[in-house]
Amino acid sequence: MPAGAEKKARLTFGRDDSVEGSPGCNQIRGVATVSGAGVMFGRINGTGMMCPDPQMTVERALLEVLDGRATYRIDHRTLTLTAANGEGFSATAPAPGT
């Protein structure tokens, strides 16, 4: 990710199959059903602000991974999502108390 983008993106999965967050600029909300080692993302709705590059480029790439089926892997506090086309990203949750 471009410098500074790594701290702007966030994603939260709810126990009710909801997903919400921000891929860097816009706010998103949708449905994500976890099954086995896979996640099926339903329609993701978001605000439609245009953001400066490289932020907009990063956001579009992250949203492509959240379109349809992806596999996931969790290693300690790091979540890796990989789309069917092999593209993906990793995100690390902050340590407790930070």
C-alpha cells in the first residue's frame, strides 16, 4: 500500500453476517457470510466520494477483493483475504489496549 494508506483502511465483521468499514476513503456496509475457510461477500454499499490518488486506486483494489467469494486466513492478529483471481490483501488488528 502507498505510504499512509495502511492506517486508513478498516474492516469489521459482525456476528450477524454484516461487514462495515472503510477501504481508505469512503464508508462501506454490506453482508459477508463466513463458511469454512471462505467468505461470500454480498452487495457492498458505500458512500460515493471521489478521493485523490493513490488513495482511490487502493480503495478500488480493496473493493475488488470484497466482490463475491474470497478465502481467508487468520494468523495471530493478521487477516488475509484472497479473491478467486488471486488478488488479495492482509490487515493486522491493533494490539489490545492500543
